[in-house]
Amino acid sequence: MKRMMAILTVLAIAFNAFAQTSLKVQAPNLVALDEQFNVTFVISGENAPSSFDWAASDDFQLVWGPQKGTSTSLSIINGQRTKTSQTTYTYVLLPRKTGKFQLPSATAVVKGESVISGRHSIEVVSNGSAQSGQAQQGQQSRGQEGASQTASGGAGGDDIFLRFSLSKSKAVVGETITATMKLYQRVNIAGFEDARFPTFNGFWSQEVMAPTNIEFKRENVGDVIYNSAILRSWTLIPQQAGDIRIDPAELVCLVNVRAPHSGTGSIFDSFFQDDYQTVRKRVASQAYTVHVTPVPAGAPASFGGGVGTFRMDASLSRDSLKTHDAASITVTISGKGNVALLDAPKIDFPSDFEVYDVKTTETATSKTFEYPFIPRSHGDFVLGPVEYSYYDVQAGKYVTLKSAEMPVSVSRGADLGVQQNAGQLVASTNRKDVKSLGSDIRYIASAVPALRKSSGMFAGSGLFWSLAALLAAIACALYFILQKLTARNADVALSRRRSATKMARRRLALAGDYLGRNLYSAFYEELHKALLGYVSDKLGMDATDMSKENILSRLIEKGVSEGVASDFVSLLDACEFARYSPDAGHDAMNSHYESAVSVISTMDESMKKYRKPSSAGKLAVLLAAVLAMPATLSAASLPAADSLWNAAAQAYAESRWDDALRNWEAVADLGLDASELQYNIGNAHFRNGELAESIIAYERALKLDPSNKDARFNLEFANSQIQDRIEAVPEFFLKTWFREARRILSTDMWALVFLLLFAAALGMALLFLLGSSVAARKAGFFASLALFACCTCALLFSLAGRKDAISADEAIVVRAVSSVKSSPARESAVDLFVLHEGTKVRILDSVSDWSNIELSDGRQGWMRSSELGVI
């Protein structure tokens, strides 16, 4: 019942409001000085007025009126009878002078109550020369007036024109501009065709108004009345700085004009022969230039491209949820400006939140961003605050909007990793991949490397070839020497040397037999033969060389101590003396025998332990010296370089990129270089925002050491920042394999590997040529082939690395935007394509200050040499 009463009350109020009497005035807003127009007062209500009073002001002449009109309507809805009455009073006025005037208010009396109308403003213009000489009705079409003006059969340039207008001619990048295209006419237009509107190059544009039914309204243009209509309206947002030209628009209008004819002189000619024809009139707007300035530097990190005036609202869909439940943050940016081009604000979520793609909705004055997320772990978290910066054109500064922090409580929910095992619920760990939260270049090489002279590459140098030639010469010398010694000593010396100890033992045994039988002369004779025979066989000495002095010196050379050698010579003297002296007795014989056995045993052990350095040992010593040479060549860092390096590393750690770069470049100015040095210089350039210079430094680091993985990683990261994406022509797979294998070691290291493998290959070749057995010769043959193949690959890798390091046929574009032309002649050259900072090219030729370049996809052209940085 209460609800029904409320509805009836609302209906009664609405009916009373509808039934109230109103008094409105209808009149044009713009008229010509000599133009008659209607002023109509409309009284609407339930009852007709009992009286009406209105008088024109002195600014207008009353030509006719008032003319009263009355209408009544009766309606019955659901038994409810409603009566409506409408009474009109019409006057015809003529302006007396130009200017802006207000019509006096009218007063009507309805059921004893007075109703007063509002005051209506009218602008009166001279309309040029006041061509319309007779009165016209106020609501008459202005096209008929235009038809009288074009009675001669044409439409002049002042009768119809197209006007393009902008809300502002100076703006900043991203500032909103409203563009309007309007048609002005004083003729009778039948239609339009061949409309060509501007393309707005350099602007982001959106069509706001494109009416299908064009409605003309009166408008004062230079004190002349035109019928104007909006054809198109756009929202423009400049995307680049500079003077941007907007081309003219064109439109062909179909105009009805009176056809010329020959009359008979009768007064009825114009009545019976009033023919019209349609002519095409092309109209065009003027070109427009907009001066666009860039937004000031120093934009905050939260700047999202907004230019204008905005406000921001951020809200959380749920502030309490469970793990694995979905929620979202909604950020709405509204206001006046380039709403369509606003970027989504950056929101930092906890690392355990799974964040999905941002959803965007847009209206004419606002843009809403929704950030869906799902928490994967429980706890209390704080999201935000959300920050968004825009550039306020009116204030001339950046404004940062900041929301409040949004706390969210996440409780433990159902574990997605719960498993059922043997009737029991066992909670398993919900494992997931480690996600990368960001990417950046790798850190600098902080330790001082082995700096070397800039031109001191070992691979392919004179020293390198000298060492290789020396190894070959040593191998040849060893071959001839060993072959000669083998041929001379293979049959006699070797067999005597191997059987020397055995023969000595036999003779000593025979001498011992003589000692047992006490045969004095025979004993010393056999003992003397045992001593001399041992020395002759062991040392390979001829009888002519068997002097005591030679024996003593040779024994000492073979590693026998001087005392033992002297004892040996003393035994020889004792034997020779006993052979020609009387019998000294059995004790002396026994003593000499035991001394001989002891000396020969001692000498044999000494000579077994002693080994004269062989050719292979000498070769190993030589190779060890070779391996030590690069350390000598790339000499230890100079003290000045060490201090500069450490100062640069400290500056880099403190984010003083300029100081770090200055110190590392000072090290390079000392004439020193290293892959690590170029790598650090590249890092400093990258931190300074100098992308092209950093790429050049990384490329130089890889030329010095293709195996530098940090430099290769940072080069790939820097290349991902450049604007140009060029598809390289696929290369032969063997070439790719060769390049990847060469990157395993540095160029100088490949040179050392070559020398080592070359020495080993020569040794195996000597084994093949001089081996004493078939198995040894086979092993030497196959091993030498394999080692020669390996050392050839190492040589090719080192020489290719040297060629790449000293070549200057690759460069990096160092200018932000560079045009590549068809020839070095700037005046007649054609622009082929545009390259941006950081793109790598190959230099084919140079002419004056121009370079002929080639891209990795095969395209060629000419660039200014000053726009390239040679690697």
C-alpha cells in the first residue's frame, strides 16, 4: 500500500509539472539589417491565456502582428482525461540598425496568474551590401537567398568556401588539438562529391564527428551572413617535434544556379522560364602548420606519455583472499588530454604473485587499466602505491599522481599440490620454475688483466712464425743426428752397453775362482780385464781411448761420483802393479777383489740413475719456454695502468660511469689493450646511455678474445635495444661451425695450441721414421697424421682470429637516424633506406668522406663516414 501511494504521489507531481503553463519565445539569433523575421511567443498549458502583452523595442520596426493561433488537444489514458492548450502570437519585425539586441519580455495572464517569457538575444549585421531588398520570412532557407545572388549562373569564391580550423597552432608532443572542417555557403547546394580530407601525417588522429545529414546554421563571417555546417571534426595528438604541415582539404559542391536564357521582353518571362542547372564548384581549405615542441627533459620514471590534466583512482577488488584466488587492481586515469595514448602505470607486485596481462577499457575522457593477479603464497602484502606522472601544459611542469598503499591479506587456501597416498592426504611442495624478474648486462671484469701492447698479438706475428720454423728445424736436426747415430751404433755399441755388466760379472767370477786357488798372476790378469772390459763396453770406448784420464772424465760425465771413479782408476793401477810385482799375499788379493765388486756395483747403479737429457727432453724444455713467452709478451700491467684500472672499477661500483670510462680510456691511451678492457669500456658506455659506443667496445672485446662469454652476452643484450631488425642472409653451415669452434679459445691461445700440437706431430713423425719396431712406426704414423690435422685447424683458427682482429671492414652506426643513399653524390642521390643507432654494417669501399656499406641481408648503399664507428 505504501509503495502504491508513493507511485501515485510521483505521478501527481509529474502531472502538475507537465500541466504548468510555460511561455517561450522563438526567433532567429542572426538576421540581416534589411531582413524581416518572425518572432513567435508560444504559451503552453492546460488553459488558454486570458490576455497577452508585448511591445517591440525601438531597435526594431513592427511590420505586422500580432497573429494569434490556438490549438487544443485532449487525451484519455486509463480513464484519466488530460487537456492541453497551445496559443501562439506571431510578429514580423524589421531591424532598424546593426548590433546585438535583446527582445523585451512578454507577459501573459493564465487563470489570473502572470507568466513572463525570457529575453531573447538577436544579432543584426549589415550582410555586406544588403543585397536582399525585399522582406523575407525569418525561417526561410538561406539557400534561396544564395540563389538570388547567383542569378548570373555562377557561384563566386565569396559565396562558398571551406575553412579548416585548429584549437591551437602551438603545442607540445602529446598535447590534444581539436580540428574542425566547416563549409560556408550563400548558394543553393544540391550535394557533394570527391571529398578529400587531410591525412594528418605526424599526428595521432581520431574522427570525432562525421555527420551523415549535414545541417546548416547561420553564422556571421566578416559581417556577412553565411550558412555554415560542420563536415568533420577530429582529435589530433602530435607525435613528433617540429613544424608539422597539414595539407589542404578539397571538396566538390554541386550548386544549383539559374540557367541563362533569352527573353522576349515580356513580364512573364521570369515566371515561365525560371530554369536552373547544376554546376560543380571545387573548394579547398588552406594549408596549416603546427609548431610542436618536445616535452621537457627529466621526465619522472612513472611518466606514461600523458599530456594535459588528469586525475587517478586506484582500487583493489578484494583486500582479503586466499592463495590461488584471483583478484585485480583497477586504475582509472581521467581528465582532459591525450587519453587514448596513455600507457598503463607500472605496478610492482610481490614475486610470489602471478600477474596476467593488463586489460584496458577506454572512453572519451578516461582510460581504465585492470591488473589481474593470483597470489601463490599466504601472508600480508602491501601493493602500491601506484604512481603516474603526466605533463601539465598550463603549469609547464610534470605532475605526479600517487595513490594510497593497498594492503591485502592472503590466507592459506587449498593446496593444489595435495596428493592422496594410502588413504592419507600428503601435502607435497608446489614447485615451480625460477622466473626471471629482469634482465641487464653482466658486471665488469674487476681484476686487472694481463695487459699487452695494442699491436702485440702473438698469433701470426714474426715471433710466432719463428718459433714454428725453429720447431721444424729442431725436428730435422734430430732426424739426421739420430739417424746417423743409429746407423753407427746399432750393431756394436748398443749390444756392448747392454752386456757390459753381465760380462763384468763373468770375469769377476773367474777372477774369484783364481782367488780361491791362490793363482796370483791369473787373478790380477782376469781382474784387470774385468775392469777394463766393463768400462769399454759401458762407455763405448775404443782401446785407443782407454787412458786413465779419459776413463776418469767419462765416468764422471756418466754420473759416477769422483770418489768412486778415483777408486776405479786406483784398482786399475793396483792390477797393473801386481802383474809385475812379487806376490803381495792372499789378503791383498781378497781386498782388491772385494773393492772391484763394490766399485763396479756402485758405478752401475750410478749410471742407471743418471740419464743424459734426450732430444725429447730438450724439446719439452723448449716448448715450456715457448709457453712462457706470451706471458713475457703480454707483460705484467704497468703500475700506472693498475692504479687507473682499480680507480675505474671503484667508480663503476659507485655508479660514477663517466669517471670509470675516463680511467679505462686512460689505460688504453697508454698503448695497452685487452679483451677485458674493451668489455669494461662497453659497460661504462652502456650505463651512460651510449648504445652505439657500447656495441663498438663489445665487438672489439670479442675481436681480441672470441671466447669472452661476458662480452658476447652483453653484446646480444645491447643489440636487443637497437631499433633496426635485419634478417641476415643464411650462411653455409660449415662456416657457422668454423666460427663457433674458433670462439672456444682466444686467438693467441689457439696459436699456442698450434705450436704444442705441431711439436707433438713432429715428434710422432720422428717416431715413424726412426722407430725400432713395426708397432712403434705404425703408432707414430697415425698419431702424426691426427696431430698434423689438429694443428692445422688450430693454425686456421688463430690466423682467422688475427685477420678478424686487425680488419677494419665492419662498423656501427653512431648517429640516431642516418639516411643511406644510392651514391656518394648528395645532390643527385636517392634515399634508399634509413638506419638507426647501433646497427652493424660492413664497409665495402670509401670515397672521400663517404663509405659504401652493406647490411647483413645484402642491401647496399652509401653513408657519411662520420656517421659510422669502425670496430
